Amino acid sequence: MTRSFSNFLLVSSAAALFSTVALAQTPRVFGYADFSQQAKWDAAFMPVPDAKLAGEHLKTLTAEPHWASSPEDHKTALYVAEKFKAAGLQTEIVPFRVLLNKPVKIEIEAFDAQGKKLMSGPTPEHVDPKEYGGDSFQDDPRILPAFNGSSASGDVTAEVVYANYGTLEDFKKLDALNISVKDKIVLVRYGANFRGVKVYIAQQRGAKGVLIYSDPADDGYTRGDAYPRGPFRPASAVQRGSVQFLPLYPGDPETPGIASTPDLPDSQRITDPAKMNQPSIPSNPLSYQDAAPILQHLDGPLSPREWQGALPFTYHLGGTASVKVHMHLEQDYKLRTIWDVIGKIPGDDPNAWVVAGNHRDAWVYGAVDPNSGTAAMLETVHGLGVLLKQGWKPKRTIVFGSWDAEEEGLMGSTEWAEMHAAELSHAVAYFNTDVGVAGPNFDASAVPSLKEFVREVTREVPSPKGGTVYDQWLNDQHEGAGRRKAPARNRHDANAEDVQIGTLGSGSDYTPFIQHLGVPSTDIGSQGPYGVYHSTFDDYNWFIRNADPTFVYEQQQARVFGLEVLHMADADVLPYDYKLYGSEIGSYLTEARTRATEAKMQVDFSAAATAAKRFAAAGERAYRLQSAPTQGVDAAPLNAALRNAESALLNDAGLPKRPWFKHTIYAPGEFTGYAAVVIPGVNEGIDEADNARTQAQLDALAAALNRSAAILEGAAGL
Amino acid sequence: MTRSFSNFLLVSSAAALFSTVALAQTPRVFGYADFSQQAKWDAAFMPVPDAKLAGEHLKTLTAEPHWASSPEDHKTALYVAEKFKAAGLQTEIVPFRVLLNKPVKIEIEAFDAQGKKLMSGPTPEHVDPKEYGGDSFQDDPRILPAFNGSSASGDVTAEVVYANYGTLEDFKKLDALNISVKDKIVLVRYGANFRGVKVYIAQQRGAKGVLIYSDPADDGYTRGDAYPRGPFRPASAVQRGSVQFLPLYPGDPETPGIASTPDLPDSQRITDPAKMNQPSIPSNPLSYQDAAPILQHLDGPLSPREWQGALPFTYHLGGTASVKVHMHLEQDYKLRTIWDVIGKIPGDDPNAWVVAGNHRDAWVYGAVDPNSGTAAMLETVHGLGVLLKQGWKPKRTIVFGSWDAEEEGLMGSTEWAEMHAAELSHAVAYFNTDVGVAGPNFDASAVPSLKEFVREVTREVPSPKGGTVYDQWLNDQHEGAGRRKAPARNRHDANAEDVQIGTLGSGSDYTPFIQHLGVPSTDIGSQGPYGVYHSTFDDYNWFIRNADPTFVYEQQQARVFGLEVLHMADADVLPYDYKLYGSEIGSYLTEARTRATEAKMQVDFSAAATAAKRFAAAGERAYRLQSAPTQGVDAAPLNAALRNAESALLNDAGLPKRPWFKHTIYAPGEFTGYAAVVIPGVNEGIDEADNARTQAQLDALAAALNRSAAILEGAAGL
């Protein structure tokens, strides 16, 4: 309670900071010899991002369904380009041609043992207009039937096995219970891992098809009132989504590592489906309304009780003739054109880029995901435009990206990043936002070198709840601690008392930047109860009823995002914290060593541990140097070293089975997808108890840490 | 796993023990100078209790609904009396006249804000005959409509508030949320406390009525398959039950402390309802089928998420005009005759009784509750009958009781115990069984002085799962430990590595014996998944499908119960363990002192703590003396002291607000009902942060412990 009170005092001073340009005192900010000039630009920027305008952007962007490559998607590209231009950005629309599937026919039927039809779907998404006003967006004829991006076409009929969340552990549990999924259709619920991973494992085990449904226990009535009464998923709402094998690589399935520019010759495309990141079996999402009749009629053994969801019957595992499902999916696969919108603000250094991006395409209307982020980004750009008119020119070049086809597998960002791999090899940061605003709770993930940077900018932005964004963020996490465990992804953060910042896994556009190219990245957004993810109901109506009726969190998001860009573009010395990075890597290694010991593996951690210590020591020396920058002294060599130290953590060979992922410290897990695996080569080697592989990956990690340490040592004059 | 293996070896030897009368070696058993003669009687007894005969008893006893006081109940009394007599017991049917309500009209209706009818019930209990064969017992016209024993009559209409389990904590949470239950009908779910306590608290807060439903999260489809597919509660099944204010006193509401014999003059009956243990507001149980339309239409605030059950909608708190419920209950209250069956085996000492009992009356058919216990008890009696024919005569007098009207509030046992208070003041034990067999998992509760006694007899009985009952019991608890916390009631047991034995709370017939009269008691039974408690479906069909198809657990139960009786009747020295009793009381006091300190109370524990130490030390000395009984030496003075040490723990003034409860160490909690509160005077004083009351109760406790210690010291010759 004392903490809250002192936060309140902090708030008032922070609010005061932007109520007047005259600053009594300028705070010391990491990376600046003198923050006073930056403080003035910050103060000029802060009042510009406008809640009402953000609301207007959101309304315009979400007026129509705008699936990637559709004419409506192109309209949103034109809108964003217009706003970029209006702010004074050098703007272009950059097209790519990527392989996308569009559903032609989606038919799912279920029959009982006597052949009686149990369901025939998918049922269109619909809420009753008599209930709480219904939803005026739901009947648009341009809404595609709910489908999975990257699903194969297929016409299969099979018995059904229920596999809970479809994690590797769940499939292993079925093995232990002697339930085979071979030649079955696997029914899984959303949650716990990335949907493409569910299909990846099911396919490896010989399943004929996969159905993925949303259980009300996870984002429906159990969590709270369903839309339109509340924010959670109603009976008919379906979570669309890509089942691409994202942990292998993202982007256009036919062009890993190269850009799918319109003029790319077909000869450069992969043609062997076995080498692609695409499932070979059909899969489709279902509402619980459509899944319930299937699940209810399964017999076979009682499911483990922790597999029971919230549907009003007892879940069984199936695998018998009690239910047969017929899935007939026709996917129209072809190369389709998508459109990134790129806006540049040239800086003094044309070669040092600060990239900030958000995707624009949506499964349907995409109010929260992603256009709450787009609306905020447009107001960030609006703010920077005002600075440009006031004569500001950033030290570094700023590049905004409005990515397309993220939903299909990070396509717009991946293809653009692959096109600009050379420039990005020395880009100083990538700032991502995807869901900009789903509610009032700010949250972030970042590489350790940028965690303190994110905390710092949030201390400058007032929260609509009072205090600063930082204060409220801390408050949320401390309040939440009583009710739930701290998320596992945060357990390595050395500053345990401070706000915890997550680890970058995958599932959004930072992946090509950090994990393929080594650009230090962050991902920010404001969260809340949000049960309509990837359904028709993620629309403007839902947003103004549930997420942010007055768009004040949109304004907050625009400000935090803007300060990230401003500070990274203008700092004297790049504000990377390699001290924290070093200590986190040290704890990753300690934990991996414990796991290897428990698995009785024969691997030698000593070289990696020594390298990690060297890296941490070099990081600490660099941090001291960064903490006292001298005005007038050329910071360029130090900055180059700081940036190259991250690149040095890439291993050009990439990870086993997935060479596109080159970062030695972070990757999406092969069997998690969304969630990061830290020191992935090492940890996934341990998962498979593979001594040789683990040792090779430890060696590669040691080499990377030594390379990076050497660069930092060079900068510190050692 | 090593443990299981060694258990298996133990099993074989235990099984061998009873496969031949010739015993190679006789174990040392607490209370016996020489166990060899007892071992022979045990060996003669063990083969007699018969699985098939137990099944026949059960089938006969549960052939018809036999609600207490009904003609069918009387038929079961005659059957039990006949079996007692056949075994050679001195048998009598003992009638009492007690106040019982029988439902004349039970009408529950719900309406929405527009007056549209949402439900009209109660709906008769029914499962579809097409599903897994249905149930042939369900349509008997003698089944009473589901009702609450002790409910008031009433015709009330009111808005509805949902109060979760209706615990004190739940009602306090409603207070914190500014939801008043005054003049409302409170809808609560079964679980967490005794149903009478739900009504007790609701009435205190001004509610007009109470509806109590069974949520499928607690004993329905969430737990596993519903009947007839599996053992859990189907949609229409209702948990009947008494809402008597049992924590005030049990038994005939009009005669606390005295026996309701047929000739008791009316002048000795209480006539002031305010002084009785009866609610003044109407209450009724509901199936979830009938409760769902009410709960689903409640608006008002979202309920705390942990209050959400498993019905397929989001639970709200109500308290608004969105739903009105009309309850019209007409209860025919009158003095009705009930019939205990008492069977005696006179021992050498006619004044030292070993009492063993089980109730016989049922809400409907009562296959599990209580007649699985009755069937087993009849096979115990069968076994003792065979011993009698072989010339056995027990040292002490054995009394079997087949109690009536337990379901209405422990009436048959309480009235009989009150009638025999003088004899029972020196009865050496009361052994209870209620649910004898609901499944394969043996469990027990006991006063600490009899915990080791229970463990000992279970080591002599083979389990149908292999090994002894004791082995399997230990195994269940260790297996369960991975999945669930050890039950809180067991946390005081000093032998933490051994099987944990519960504390006696209330809800069955041991209450008058231990808590009113100070007769050392145990309660045993074999548990399992059992979701049809107090519904029509607790019948013979359910039992043979789910609990014990071949009646081998009935046989086990008869054997364990029989060995309890045999050993207690024939031991040289009474096998009470006051050493453990002392250590448990010590830990109760330590915990209470911590609670008082946390509540910043001004109370002095020193006298009580000193007395507890004295009691423990005396107990330890007595234990040493008991451990080495010498054959031929008169054990009578030691035995008298051991027995009187328990009586000395009674406080004649009883507990504050509830003088009928006289035991200073154990009582049902005023706000829990089923669950025991230990050193109840002290702990409930602390609950209310009442310094004076707590201090007075500490003083009474100290006095009781000193009295008891002095008796034990006397016996030990100190």
C-alpha cells in the first residue's frame, strides 16, 4: 500500500511533465549525456496522439472484413499510406506474391454409430439481435467461412479421438492410455500451444485430420459473460488461424530466406511440399456449438479429469465407432498479392534503422487484432509528423511497417525483412505491436537488452487509471500475483521486484527481426478480457463495448510506442542493457544444466558456462561505459559494437531441423509455437535426450557468446 | 513402488492368517497380555461374514423406499430384528415419538421480469430407460417429493441471490459486494458445509427462503459419467436432506437432552420454536435441471469466478427483478413413531458396553446410505452369532443399534443415547458406520485414543484388491497425495507417515455418543465415486453397477466392524491411546494460540497449555502401563480410569449457545456442521474475536484436561 502511494506521487510529477514544456529538472535517462533536448521533443510529441482520431482510424480500418490479399485489405493499405504521407513520411506500398489458401468449400459433418447426423457445419457465427443488441457486423456476405490458413484440402472420414489441448504431453498421455490417433480425426481444444503445433504433432502420429475448437472453459462462459453481454466467446464464434508449421519457418511457404517480390522467378520457389512449413492433412477450427455434438457422443475411456472442459457433459476419449466425422475442405491455393505499407523518416544516419511495425490484415474485422495496434501506430506517426513540422530530424532513420498477411504466417513482415536483410543486419531495433489494445492492462515482451528501456518509456506516459503506465503495470502484476502464478516466461528476469517483461516467442511480426536477423526487439500492447480472438466478433462494436470505449488506451499505446521510437532514434548511446542480458543467459544455462543432469545426459556445459560468464562480464563493462556518455565524443564505435554484439548471437547454421531460426538464445519452441524456448538448440536437445545434438548446440552457443563478448570487450577497450 | 511390493507380502501372510486356525505366531496386540485366544476367536469369526448374504440383505432392505416412520421403514426394522435374533442377540424394537415433517405440497416456480414462467418444479427424478438401461426403481409412487427435513412450511415469493456454497465466508463476500440477502430467496449449491448451516446463516441475515441445488461441478458430469452411464449425479437427481440446526443439537427438536419415549408427557417438550434447532424459513433442495433456469436468468454483478459451477452459462449474483421465485411448501409436522432395533450380547461385565450402530432409515432406497452399512452390520452379527454357538462369551456387553430417523437429524441414536445416558457414561466405545460401502476405498474417523486401534484391526483384514485393508488404505492415501492435498481434518495427526484418520465432526450417529456423552468413538466405511447421495438413484441398481457388484467390500466392512467389536469387548486392558490424544490436543492449542495472536486477542493460554502438557504426560505413562498388561492382574481399576479420562473431558455447561455439546475437544462447527472444530469453545471464541468468551473456554478446557490427567495419574499410581 505504501508502494501505491508513492506511485501516486510519481504520477503527478509525470503528468506535470507533459502539461508544460518548461521542465524544472531533467531526469537522467540511460543512453543520453543530456536528456534536456530529448525531453523537449518528448513534451512536444506527447499531446499529439489523439484518442478521438485513433477511434476514427479504428472505425475506418474495421469497417469491412479485410482478409489479406482482398480488395478491402488493399483499401486499408491505401488508408494507412495516406496517413503516413500526411505526416510527412516517405511512403510506399510494397507488394509481395505469397502462397495463400482461400476456402472454397468447408464442410464438417458428424454421424453417430447408426449413421444419424449429429451436426453439419460450420454454423455461421451469429448472436441473437434480441440479446443485448446483438452485433450489426455479423451478417456481411464477405465474411469467409471459418478456416485454418495453411490447412490442406482433403475429403476424409474417420473416427474421432479427443486430445485435450493437443500438446506433446497430451499426445503422450494418449499413448500411455493406448489410444492411437492413427487414421483418426483428432479433436483438440484451443489453448496451451500454437494451433499449428497441434496439427504438426497429430500429423506426425498419422492422424487423418484435425478439428480445433474453443472450449468455454478457456475463453467462454466460464471466464465471464459471453458477447454481446460481455467480452467472452459466444457459442457460435470460431477462432480462425494459421496452422502453418511456424516453428520451422514463417512467411511465404515457398520462399524461406528469400523475399517473395512480384518479380521473383518461379524457379526460386520450393516446389516439394515435404520441404515446406505446411501440413499435409486437413484441419479446421470449430465453435463449441459445432464441436459439442461431436464431443458429447464420443465414448471410449473417460478422459483424464483435467481434460474436462466446460461443456455440460462428461468428456470421453473416443477412438471408437460411436462418432464418425466427415471433413471436406477445398482450399484454393495460389500466389496472391499482399501489400505492406512502408513509411520512412530519414535520419542523420541513413544506415541505422529504427523499425516499428504492426500488421494490418485481419481474419475478419480485426478490431483488436490487429487494428487497435494500427490505429495507435497511426497516432504515433501523427505525433512524429508534428515534430517534423517543428524541425525535428532524428539521428537515426525511422521506418514504419504496416505488415500484411501476418495472420497467414507473418508473411508481410517476413518477406520484407528477408528483402532488407542487409540493412537490417545493423538496424538498431524492431518495435512490434500486434494487439495494441484489448483492455486496460499494459504488458510487454522484449529481449533482455531492451527490458529496462521499455520500463523507462512507460515511466514517462500517464495512465488513464492515474499514475504512469509503469505504475499501473507494476500494480497489475502485484495484484495478479495473489490470484495467479507469475507467467513462466518471466521467471528468468533478474529484476524480480520490478515489472516482469516476457520473453519473445512467436506468433507475431518480431520473429523475422529478432530470431532470423538479430535485430533487438520488443512487443507491447494493452491487454484485457478478450474472448472473441480471430472471430467475426472482434469488431468495432465489441471494441467500444469492452476494450476501450473512449480510446484512451489507444492514446496511451500511441504514446508508449512513440517514445520507444523517439528514444531509440535519438539516444546518444544505444540503450541496450547487456548486463541483464548476461545474467539472464547465465540463468538459462544453469536451468538447462539441471535438466540435463536430471535426464542423466553426458554433456559438458563448461565451455558454454565460461563463455556466458565472459559475455556477462563484458556486458557489465559496456553498461558502465554506456552509463556515462560524454557529449561531443563520437559514440559511433561503441554503438556499432553494441549492435553487433546482438548479431554475433546468431548462428548461421540455424537450429537443427529449422535452419531459418538463427538466434542462439531465443526461438519459438518446436512443440509450443507461441512460447519461446530459451537457448533453444540446447534445451530441445535435452528434450530429446540427444547427447550429441545437445553438445553441438552447447558448442555453437559458446562460440556465439564468445563472439559477442569479444565485440563488447573491443568496444570497452579491453 | 517398493512399498506396494512389501504390502503384497504382508497380504499373503494376512490371508494365510485366516485360511487356517493353526497360527504359527501370535502378534502382540495393544491391550492384550496374550493375544493367542483372541486370535482364535478372530480366526473363527473371519470366514463367516458372507458377501452373497450381504448382497441379499441389501436387496431386501432397499426393495422399497423406507423413509423414517413409514410402514416400509417398520418392515426393515422387523427384518433387522429377525437377523439379530437368529444370531442369538437379545433383541428389542425400541420406539420413539419424534417431531418429523412430511411434505404435503412442494411447489417451486420461477418467473422472469416479464412474469414469464422459467421453471415449475420440482421435476420428478428420472433417467431415460433408453440410456444404459435406465433405472427400474425410479417410478415407485411411494417416493416422496424431494424435500428438506426440518424445513418450515411457507408460501414466499422473492427475488433471488446466488450465494455459492452458502458458507459464512460466502455470505461475507456478498456483504463486501453490497449484495443483501434480506427478503430474498437464497440459491446455494451443495458442498463445503452442512446444508442446515446454509439455512442457519441465510435465516440470520433475513432471507425469506433457501433453495439448495447440486452443481454438476461438485458431483455431476464434471466429476465423471452421470448415472446410469456412471456413478455421478444425473440432471434430475436431487439431494434430499435435513436442514436441522444440527450444530445446536441433534435429535427430536422438542426434547434436547431427554428421550422421546412414547410415554414422555407433552409437558416435557419444548414448545417455543425459537428455542428449537429448526429453521423458521422454508428451504428445499433442487436438481440442477430445475436450478439451471433460475441461475441462468439471474443478472446483477458477475459472480466471483471461483463461484462459477459447471452449468453452461456465466453465473451472476442476482438480487434484482430479473428472476422471482415462488416457493410454496406445506409440511405436515407431527409426532411420528420411529423404531430403533437393539440387539445385545451380554458380557461378563454387564456395565461395560461396547456399542456398535448404523442407521437404517433412508431418504428413498438408501442402498449406499445407509443400508450398505446395515447389510455389513448384519453379517458382523452373523459372525458373532457363530462365535456364540461355539461358546464364546465376551468380557464386556455388546450392544448393536439399528438407528431410525438419522436422516432427519440423528433422531434414533440421539433419543436412545439420551435414554441410556447413565449406562453410556461408562460405555467403552461406540463404533459407527453409516455409508458402509460406496466403493473400494476404506476410510475412517476416530477420536485420537482409538486411531491406532482402527489401524490395528485393518491390518488383520484382507482386501479384495490384495494385501490387507490397511495396506490398501495407506496406498490410496499415498497415491492420492500426488493429486490432492491431505484433508485438513487430518493435519493434527502425529503419525504423519501412517494412514491418516479423520476427526469426528457430525452428520452421523456418533455425535450423541462422543460429543454429548463422551463415549470414545470411531466411524468407518469404504468410499468411492458416489454422486447419487440422497437421491432416488441411491438404490440397488446403482450399487451393483458402481459400488460393489460382488459385495466383497461389504464382506470386508463386516469383518473390520466385527474385529472392532470383538477386540474392544475382549481386550484385557482398554486399548485407548492417550499418548497420541495428548499430542494432538497439544497441537490444537498451539494452532489456536497462533490464531489468537494473529487476531491480536488478549487471552492467556498458559493454564490450558500447562494442563495439556500434564494430560499428555499422564497419557504417556498410562500408555506404558497398558503396553505391558499382566495376565491375571485385575485390570478393572486401570480400565475404569482409562474410560473415565474421556468423560472428564466433558464440560457439563456445554458450549456457548449450544449446551447440548459437552465435549471440550470435539464438536461440529457452528458454521460447518459436518466438519469438526477442535477445542471448539476456544476456536469459536477466537473466530468471533471474543476475549472474554475465549478465556472462559480456555479455563474450562484447562479444567477438563486437569480432571482427565488426574484420573490417568491416579491409575498410574502417581
